[in-house]
Amino acid sequence: MLDRTIPALADEAAWVARAQADPAAFGALYDHYFPRIYSYIRYRVADATLADDLTATVFVRALAGLGRYETAAAPFAAWLFAIARNAVSDHLRAERRHRWLSLDVVREWISLEPPPESVALAGEMRDRLLAALARLPARERDLIGLKFAAGLTNRRIAELTGLTESNVGVIVYRAVRRLRTDLEPQEPAHD
Amino acid sequence: MTDPDWDDPTTGDLARRLAATDFSADSRIRHTLRARLLAGGPPPRPVVPAPARRLAPAAWLALALVGLLTLAMAGGWAGHVAADVQAATPTHPATALATSGRSGPTAAVHTATGVPTPAPTGIIVATQAGALPLAVTVVSTLGVVPVDGVTPAGR
């Protein structure tokens, strides 16, 4: 479960260094970040299969570029979510050109895995939340995804997006308020 | 530390709920992707932006070869035609007498001075000898080759 204080992977720097030397050690990083990366992408794109596709892109790129990552330059999470943001942005820019093949590839993988029970358990609230997210402007979806799915601080989000920290706070606040309004049950009108 | 996103009375509850929502249970590739990434081989590339990326480098090389041969063939035949035209339309009696009377790619055009100037026979002979079909065979053999383990849909 994600919460506001997402713990860093224990000995993360050591895991990164190990994975840089041996890609087989990437598993611990993958296991730790997969839920956050997937959830962040799901905040930004409505389609679950597309989210799978983009999540795969992120981890493929991360593994391929891991040798160039420097711990001193940025925390691993910031580096990884920068890749995620770029992957989503790339997709949104060229959505029509990309989609026809990538989804076919992912569907091949999907056939290998049983459908998770949690999908069946997904409640109406989750569906409504996803629908409400889909109605938000792209920038707001990006920021609240970085805030709540990625678990990044406003300062880190500001560094990633080029916005000021206070601007991030304002946009996130307004986005959450808009979501809340959207999710509130419609009360029947009283005479 | 207070955080307006979390502690605000109007948005805090939803903020906490958002943070507690993990969509990753919806993923259908989590374990497959992990296995592929850690397999040690070339990782899968789930996004192939354009059909052109499905062509292997060797296929591009073969296509370039075909292009060059096509250009060479066009240039060679142009020279050939020019030579024939020149031979067929003598502008001076000396030139008319100097033409070899032969035609085809190996024809030599004699100038008025009597010095034979061979046509660019090498390229033309090569194209006529079947280099173009050979190149086409190379392309069709290499064809559309999956790159990095990605196979086109439906294969």
C-alpha cells in the first residue's frame, strides 16, 4: 500500500550499484518501484493495458540506462520518475502512431498471466476515481500522480517539472479539490 | 511537518485516500516483465513507434544497395541512350563515319578524332547480368526482421 511516507528501499544505493554491475540484481529495485510507477502512469492514462505498456517502457529504459545513473546527481526515485514522465509524454505526443503495435505486444504478454482477483474486486469508487482523474487536465494529472502515486515531495516535483515548489502545491491542492467535488455524491435537490 | 495537501480539512481525506490507492494490482504484466528484464538477454521493447523500426539494419543496407543500383542503372542507360542518339544523329560526316556501328552497353563511341571512348559498361553489364535481381533476393531474404525480440503482431 502506498502512503504519504513511502519508505525508501533499504540500502537503495547499494542495490543500484549492484544492478549497475549485474542486471540480475535489478529485481529488488523493480519490486520496490513497480507499484509506484504503474500507479503514477495510471493516474496519467486511463487505459490499464496502455499503463502496462508504458510501465514496461519505463523499466526497459531504466535498465538500459542504469549504467549512466549517478547517485550523487539525484535520488533514484527522481531519476526513475523522470523516465516515467518522459515515457508518458512521448506517448501522449505520438499516441496515434504508437498505439497500434505496442498494445499488440503487451497483449501477448498478458496472455501469459492469469487475471488478478483484485481486478474483479475493484470497486465502484476506484472506477469513479479513475474517471474523475481522466477529466483533469494533463498537467494536474501529472502533478497529483507524482504527489500521491509516486510519493514525491513538492520540492522534488518542482525539480522534475520546472515549476516552483509553491506553484506545485497550489496546483496539487486545486486538483485534489476538483477531484473531491467530482467524487462527491450528487445530493438530491430539496424543495 | 504540516502539509496542506494532507492536513487541509477539505482535501486531506481525499489526499490520504489517493495515496493509499495502489493501482498496480490492475497490471497484467508485472511478473512477466520482471522475468524478461532479469533474464539477462536483450530486454523486450514494448513500444515500437513505427513500422520502419521493424527493418533490420541489414535490410536497410540491402535497400540502399538497390537504390544505388537503380540510380546507376538509370545513369548508365541514360549514357547509353545518349551514345545511341549521338551515333544515330551525326552532326558531322567524320563523326558519322567514326561510329562503330555497334549498339548495346558495350558499344564504343568513336570521336571525330578516332579515339574510342568506351561507355560505362561496368555498371550496365552488372545490372544486366542480374545484380538487381540479386539485390532484390537479398532484401526478400533478409526481409522484415524482428528487432530485439519483438515479433510483429500476429506472428
